[in-house]
Amino acid sequence: MTLRIYGIAASRAIRALWMAEELGLAYEHVPIHYRDDPDGPLGKNNADFRRANPLGRVPAIDDDGYTLWESMAINLYLARKHGKGLWPATVEGEGLAYQWSFFAVTEIDPDINTWAANAIVLPEDKRDPAKAQAALEKLQRPLAVVDAALAHRPYLAGGAFTVADLNLAAALFRARRMDHAARPNLARWLADCFSRPAARRAWAMRGE
Ligand SMILES: N[C@@H](CCC(=O)N[C@@H](CS)C(=O)NCC(=O)O)C(=O)O
């Protein structure tokens, strides 16, 4: 076994787990919990994990001694290294993979996390509906852009599913609980991405 993926599935580590499943890689999953006892065996002070990510955030990987962190970077690396169709065939396609990956972490992650926490994840008495609403409103602009990008092509970098789709769809996992009546292309693409066998296997790891 050469690839180790750190981070519980119920975290952004799901992104790397989904990628490893798509690529059919043999990997070891080390379910570091980012909130439990930091000094426990699988806590974020685990020495092997800290060597892989001194920042102490999941996911991180150790690929036969080569360590990397940041979920999007990990997936771009794995897709580029192992190919199998997930790495775009053209340099323009590669540019789109970078674009949608940066877009996922800058334009989607912060607001979708705020929305999900206050609309779904937190116990009801801890939710702040005003925060959920404000985040949902901010998401309308980037979500409309994704919908328009998918109006004339099935996937973000062209005709086939690539790391661009995996990275953005993984960030939009919670968006499946939103009303997309005004965004049919986005709804179709989300359903398509999450019906992939590798996506199902990955999300089964967190019971979703
Ligand atoms: N931009 C990073 C974010 C990583 C991140 O914030 N991970 C969370 C779990 S989803 C974490 O490890 N939090 C614990 C901490 O911040 O100490 C990525 O995409 O990998």
C-alpha cells in the first residue's frame, strides 16, 4: 500500500476518498477526526498525520513518502498522476480543472458550509436561519454560473467527467438539498456526478 489518505469521511477528506475510488487506487484510509480528542490515536496531533500536514487540517495524503494537503491540490495531483480519463486531455481542459477547483474553495466552500451548518447540520436550537438565508443568497451568483456553464456541455471541461467535475461536485454535495428548479443543468449534472459508482462507494463511507 503506497497511498495513505488522512481524515474522516465526514469531512473534506471525502473528496480525496472519492478520487481514490474513481481511480481504483489501493489506499489506506486513516480516519483522523478533526474534532475529537486531539491527542488520541486518531486525533489531529497524530504524529504521522502532522508530518503529512503541519497545519493539522484534513484531508492530507502520504503517497509513498510524498506528502500533500489541501483537498483540491490532492485531487489534481492524483488525477494528473494516474490519468484514467480524470485528467483533462488538453491544456485548455487543464485550465478549466484549475478554474473550477479554485472556484470551489473560494466561491462555494465558505457559504455552503455556513448554509449547511445553519440549515441542516447543527441541532435545530443552534441554527441561525438568518445566517443560512444570507449564505444561500450569496450562493445564487456562483450557482447560476455553474448552471450556465453546463447548458451546452455535459461536464465542466467538455464531454467527459474529469477532476473538474469531481472537485466542484464534492464541494456542492450539500447543494443537493437545495431547490434547483431554476437551475436544471446544475441539477442534472449533480445527479449525474453523484450516481457514479465511485461516488456512491465514497459517500457510503459516511453513511450518506
Ligand atoms: N481548504 C482546505 C480546508 C481543510 C479543512 O478546513 N478541513 C477541516 C475539516 S472539513 C479541518 O480539518 N478542520 C480542523 C481544523 O481546522 O483544525 C481543504 O480544502 O483541504
